Amino acid sequence: FEHLQQVKPLSAIDAALTEYSNEIVQQGQQKITEVRNSIIDAINTDVGVLTETFPCLSKIIGKPTTTPTEVHFMAAQNRFKFIFQMFVRAVATKAHPLVLFLDDLQWADVFSLQLISALVRDTENNGFLFIGSYRDNEIG
């Protein structure tokens, strides 16, 4: 997390997903298709919720054919957390684990922390590891 990026929610997660997307694309069309199918199987028509927030995922998923349904703010946050959990379950498997390392958590926005918390508490995801660090002397 960057101190100056605090105003942009999910900025560090977006950066990590951009790296992930680039890595999948570099592995070729077969890998892209494999990952795309896993994601679509897991979240189906809600894929637009992810690509709207993280456009980098369009490199893997493609352009969504449906527009996300508008819902109340709190419902939208809960829906997003659930969809993101399903996404991580789809891409983080025992055969292909996913490690998310985020530095400077003291600068993280509240929604990013809530999203990370939901992921680490997800007992059904055995292929995901989160590593975070922070500087206790910079906590406000």
C-alpha cells in the first residue's frame, strides 16, 4: 500500500491482480482459457463485478456480456466480498496456490482490510496464503 494511494480503495489489491493477470497472459492461451473457465464456473454472470473494479482481469476473463445489477451500498460491498472470495477460490487451488503479499498495511483503506479479512477467514479456500506487513511506528 502506498501512503498517497489511500484515497483509492483496493489500490494494492488491484496492483497485485495486475501482476497476476500479466503472469497468466504470459503463460499462453491454454493457461488463459483454463483460468477463465475456472473463474466463470465459480462466479458465472457476476464476472462483470470483478472486471468493473479490476479492469486488469479482462485480460483473462474478457469483456463481460452482462452489466452488474445495481444494489444498495452495503449490499454491494457484501456482494463484492462474496464474489471476490469465489474468484480467489477459483484461482487459488492446492495444485496452483496463490500467495498475496501486501506491504505497508498501515496505509490500507478500510474496504481492502475487510476484503483481506474475508479471504483469510474463508475456511473453504485451501490454496490461498496471505502475508502482510506493516510499520507499527507509522500507525495513526
